[in-house]
Amino acid sequence: MRIVFAGTPEFAAEHLKALLDSPHQIVAVYTQPDRPAGRGQKLMPSPVKQLAVAHDIPVLQPPSLRNAEAQAKLAALAPDLMVVVAYGLILPQAVLDIPRLGCINSHASLLPRWRGAAPIQRAVEAGDGESGVTVMRMEAGLDTGPMLLKVTTAISAEDTGGTLHDRLAQMGPGAVLQAIAGLADGSLQGEVQDDALATYAHKLNKDEARLDFDRPAPELERLIRAFNPWPVCHSTLDGETVKVLAATLSTGHGKPGEILGASRDGLVVACAEGALSLTRLQLPGGKALAFSDLFNSRREKFASGKVLGQ
């Protein structure tokens, strides 16, 4: 098949790798325009663009696909199929109608649960027992199209947003190749989603990564895992930002945010219900460290009775 691929982050790049290793012809790649990144704010190509350039695949980076010129360029490629993975642009109906077999999308959730921008992190945050990848036919709505196939994986009590992302990034490409084969031979028929079961995975932002110790400890423990490696949960202590990359449930009572004790095992902090033992922290100007390492060198900073988040 003549395939146009559209995607932007590393999750999408893993899918493109699989397609490049397949018998299909990738005639072009669409990805988001280069964005400023790093301390120097230099323009950086997306992981998908970097991979496409390395394989001499033509790259297109239109800011929108809603204008006639961008749509004409896509049509000129005469694609049989468009494969979309975390592209970041809404595709209007005129674009969805261009490929002979339409457009399919690999989405990192078990639809209709967690439609939207951050399905991996929201599943961990909510305490879901499983996640997966759904390959669907695309419609004009957001992640609403008929489902072609699903692959599933359990979410463990140790999973972070990062570990689940990496696992799904390995599962998705095979599902897409299987779906393409099913579309080619006519064996796959889409299953309509039940909108009554749909939930929305809002885009992540740094503001909601601030730890509110007026919440129950289990909620915060899941949030810390979900937001690792980005945007990373944080609080303040002695007027400085403290990033929290890992925590476990603990016991104790006190004012929300109060340090109840510290040892090599962790920094125990009171929550509205229960307590958390913070086990991996990052202080300003430093790297992320196990609390046992910080406890050895900065013990006085973590004295009982101090309050995080003031």
C-alpha cells in the first residue's frame, strides 16, 4: 500500500519504524512544525521528522490541514491509506476522505475510555487496572471512530506514565500492521463505540502537578506515578521547589503537608487521609535522587514538623 504517515512524538516514531520495516511504501510523513526546546530554545524537529529524514522520506509540516492548498498536496500523493498516531492536528472530513481506504489511528487507550490528549497518564492517575492500544477508523470527532482492534496490558501498582507509555509504544505498531492487513483483505469490520462509556483525557499541565496534601494519599500516589516523567509532581519546602518522582503509601496523622518523620526509607508526609512516604526527590539545581541519598547529606532540611506546600 501507498501510506501517508502522520505523527509527532516518540510514541508515533515507534509506529513509523514498524511501517518502514514492512512491505508498505511510506510516500510521505506529516508532523508538527519544529518547536523551540531546551535551554537555548532552539528549533527542534520531532522524533517522527528525525526518523523520516534519516530514511529519506519526504516530510510535510503544515500548521493546519484545513486549507485547500494543504489538502491538494495530500491528494497529489495518491495514498491508499493514512496512518495517524499522536499527530496533534485535527483532520477535517475533506482530509479523511482523500485516502482510498480512509484514515486509521493508533490511540493509547481502550476506547471509548480516555479519548483525548493524555490517555496514558489519565489511566494511571485514575487507578485503572488495564490499558492498551485501540486502532480505529478515523471520523471528524475526537477519537470517536469505529474500533478495528484492541490490544491490552495490565497496569501494575508500580507503573508510571513513562513505563506504560513505553509498553504501549511497543504494542501499538504490531496492532497497526495487523489492522492494515485486515483492511486490505476485507476481514476487519469496525465496531461502533458506545459514547455513554466515553471519558475524556485532558491535556497535562504543570499546574495540576502541584501536590495538594489536602487530598487522600492514594490519589496523590497515583498522580506522582502518572506524571513521571512529565510534568513531574512537585511541592515546596523552605521556599524551594521540590520535585517528587516516586512515593509509597504510609501511615500517620498530621496537618496536610506536615513532615511526620524521615529515614533512609523515605520522607513521610501527612495527607488529608493517610500519609505518603516520598522516596525519590529532586532539589533545585540537583538531579533526582533516592531519598536515602538526600537523607544522608541534607537531614536537617527534612526535620519533623516542617510543612510542605506552604
